[in-house]
Amino acid sequence: MSDGLRVDLHVHSHHSPDSRLDLDAIARQLPYVGLRGFALTDHNTVAGHAEIPALRAKYPGTLVLPGVEVSTREGHLLVYGVSEVPPLHRPIDETLAWARERNGVSVLAHPFRIAHGAGRRVAETSPVLGIETRNGHSSAITNYQAEIVAARRSLPGTGGSDVHELSDLGRAYTEFPSGVTTAEEMLESLRGHRIEPGGRSLRFAARFRLGLRTGVLLLARGFRPI
């Protein structure tokens, strides 16, 4: 899909407890990293969705897909195209059913990551519509494991940088068909498997620094998990 549109499908703003990014800064940075848009997937909140209409008006042509990264009992799940937060910390099958009832698109986030990954059993059996196979905060090995499972199940793989700082943006992305111009068309491309993941995994030194940052933020939250 060499002539497609690149969109970062895993972005956190200041509405997440572990990010300070405002949406305007994200939108301004997009063309500098070769992106046409992003999905807003804050942790367990859709508070940032209220800012999307103004952002689209200010940056015409920028694709913004509303979503949420929800904490299920097994691990993190990305849900696109919903306007409310699913019930938190429920079994993942319940969350998936909730999303289907609202016509949302559910993608398993970084399933083989030790922290917040749902693990192999869920990756191999849960009725998700896709699996995140290129996560910009994950190692090449765990991304490859996700890719193998997605291929075995004939599920589409997605790419997202797991953005918490502006320097993360665009490390990983999902390529959509060139004719996509709206959030609904992005959702249809996801449902129809008309996407392709791309980008880079995170090397060891950067993962080590990320781990230190995550530990500091966890301490600041009083060890409350996301």
C-alpha cells in the first residue's frame, strides 16, 4: 500500500495520567513525521473527544479517529469509534461485546508486553477485530509474536507509537488506502482489513529509559495502575 495514508493509531494526550501532550501540539507535528492523522486513545477516558471538532476545523485534512485504550481484566484493549468509556476492569469478552453493540472496532493492544499485555491465550482466542502488531514502545520480539498470531488468525495488524511524548509520534503507524478522508472510512478500512502496519519497534536502551519514566509516574500516582 505504497501510496496510502499513514495514521498513528495509538496516541495519548494530557487526558491520560501518563502524558502531558495537548492535541494541538500533536496535530502540528504530524506532517513532520510523515503522518496524515492519529487516533486519540487515552487511558480509560474519552474526555479529549470534545476537542476533536475544533482540531479538525483548525487543521483541515487532518484525520482524527476517536478511541480509547481501556483496561480490561486481562490487559489493555484499543476500541475505536466509540463515544463513551467501556466498563473498566471487566473480563475482555464483556468489553468486546460492549464495543460490538456500539459498532466499535476493537484491537488488542501490545498483547505480548509484560506490563498491560493480555498474553498469548487471549491473543489467540479472543474475538477481536485486529491485533496491534507494531507498537512503538514494544520490543521487536514482542511485536513479532503479535504479528505471528495475527497472521495465524487472519486478523489485520495495526501500528501505533503508543505516544506519551511528542518524540514518540510516528515511530509506528497504520497505512490506510489513499482515498480515506473521514473517521468512518478509517473504521471501515479496519473492519475490511484494508490496512497495513509499519514503523519501528523500540530498542533496548530506549525501553530501559521508558521503564524508568514509567516507574517514576507510577510512584507519583501512588502505585495506582492504569
